Amino acid sequence: MDTRQVEYAVAVAEELSFTRAAARVFAVQSTVSAGVRALEADLGIELFERDRRGVRLSAAGEQVLPALRDLLAAQDRVRTAADAEGSLRGLLRIGIFANLGYLDFPRVIGDFHAAHPLVDMRLRPSATGSAGLAEDVRRGRLDIALFGLPASAAPGLDVHPLAVASFVAVLPRDHRLAGRREIDIDDIIDERFVDTPQGYGNRAMLDAALAARGAVRDVATEVGEVGSIPHCVAAGLGVALLPDLLVQQADETAVVPLRAAIPWELNAITRPAAAPVVRAFLDRLRSA
């Protein structure tokens, strides 16, 4: 199988555009189109559906894509093994959170690039949080991702612990409890809450912990970026409960610990038997 054709197909699948895929692989569009057609003929299936609305993976393409990515990863492993200095190379696709206060991701990426300059990196968040990141890793769209859920929520994937945090209350500065050293959940459970949508790890773990306590809350406002939640609290939209590692405190807010701790896990997830470049990046994450 022509690995250049495989590279074309994977690029089209990720860009959902022959034009953008051609620019990415430094080829003309006609060459990419011809290469994908040749690969489809070789496999005996249509990888993509093409119409006036654009290009989409076919059902068969969805099934084959992870194996095509594995072929490219295997090629990178061969090149690394053949390199006299063992230099890592290839493309590393990383699933990230939009906001993570304790981890300076630009520094992590910069340090990794300095150590492995032949590795190209693509950073991508997910609109559906940890659940979406896990699905992208499972389907081969990402190589490694941050994950804010326990290992039991990622069947079939390897889960690598990075940190454990505790939920804290984020309150308007003029809130009646803003000056407390700590509070109980019951002190605020009847108020309106600001939180992330369903599927985000912090929301799922908090909902489970509250349900175990028999507590039900009113999530009146959902925000897709964790970093925006304190600003919503400051604007009077409600109170919030967030892992302390995710809190980027805004003006006019107060952060108050909970008397009964609710833990939150931050992990990284990979597919089993991850490539050397993935393992190297995981080591960098662990040392950050």
C-alpha cells in the first residue's frame, strides 16, 4: 500500500477538504484526489462521500481510518528506529482543555518541541468535553488527550493519572458566604448554578458526587469554556463549583473551599500500545 496515498486520505479525513488537505501535505489538489481514488480502488471501498455540500467520511471510511492512521504511525516508528540518533518524528494530535490553570500548556509544548523538533503537533479541544476527547482518541482522531473523568469512564483506553484536585465554590464577592473559610454544599445547593455542559469531566464527577449525597441543583447557565464561568458568576448568573485546578478567578468573585472535599481527577488518555512519540509527550506532561 502506498503510504503517500494513505497520508493523503488521512489528511482529507481530518480536514474534510481536499484543498486544505493538499496544502497540508504540500501537494496539488489533483494529486491528492488521484491518490485517494487510487487508495479507494486498492481497498475496494469508497472512503469518502462527495457532493455539493463537501466531503465526508463514509461509513466504511470511519471503520478504516484508525487502521490508516496506525499505518502512518508504524512508518514513523520505522523512521525513528532507522535514525542513527533515534530522533522522534511524525505528527502528534493532542486533545486539550480550553482552560487549565495549573498546567502551562504552551510551555509544555515548547519544551517538547525543543527536545523533539521533528515532531509536528496539532492541539484540539472538544465541544463535548472529556467524553468527546475520549471518543476522538478511541476513533484515532487524537493520539493523546487530557481527561477529567475516572478510568472507568474510558473503557478500552489507557488512563494515565496526572493530578487530583478538590472542588471549591466560586461565589460573587458580595455573596453572604464569600467571607467564610469553608462552606457546606447544603449552604448553596438551593441557588442557581453556572456549570459546563453535560459530557465535561468536572460536571459529570460533580453531578455523581451530589447525587450520592441526595442533592439536586439548578444549573441555570451552561458555559462551554471553564475559564468563563467565574466571569458569569461575577455577572450575577449564579454560583459555581469547580475543581481548584480549573479556577481562573475573576474580579468580583471569591473562592471558598468545601468542608467535605469532593475530588476531581485529571488524567491523560491514549490508545493501548501508544507510539514512542506519544509516550514521550506523556512523560513531559507528567513532569510538568
